[in-house]
Amino acid sequence: MQGCDAVGQPCDRGRQGDQAQYVLTSRREIPVMQQVQLLVDIGYKGYCSYEWEKRGIPISRIRKWRFREYAKVMTEYLKDAYAHRHIRHTC
């Protein structure tokens, strides 16, 4: 699973106006926690990766704390998802 988090509408490359503002994973409109819960429920055993959307943001400004924040939030989401796992049975 690879994901990002944003507030607002994604921007189209050729369009001016409303643009998404990419935010830390715990400050979101995108339902990352629910996505994690669904992956746990179906028995997903793969990786979750982090990619910071750097539209116009120099790489030097992408701080280590963003990665630490992601790791902290995803750890909490995974613990919660496993605690509330809904086992899905297949026929």
C-alpha cells in the first residue's frame, strides 16, 4: 500500500485555482485509518510505504520529522486495526 494525505481538491496540471494541500498523515481528509483497517481485515501482509508529495517543495525542506510522524501514526493505526479486526470468511 502506498498513500498520501491531503486537504482540499487535487489539482489538475493544466488548471489554475483550487489545489490540494498535502498534510501529515494524522491531519487528513483521506480516510487512511479506514484503509488500514480494510487491509488488516482482508489479511494483507505487504508493505506500507511513505512518499511525500513534493510539488514545489525543495527536498531540503522535507524533514525527517515527517517520516517519524508517518511511522508513529501508522503504528497506532495498525495496532488499532488489529485490535478491532473483523475476520472475513470466504465461501
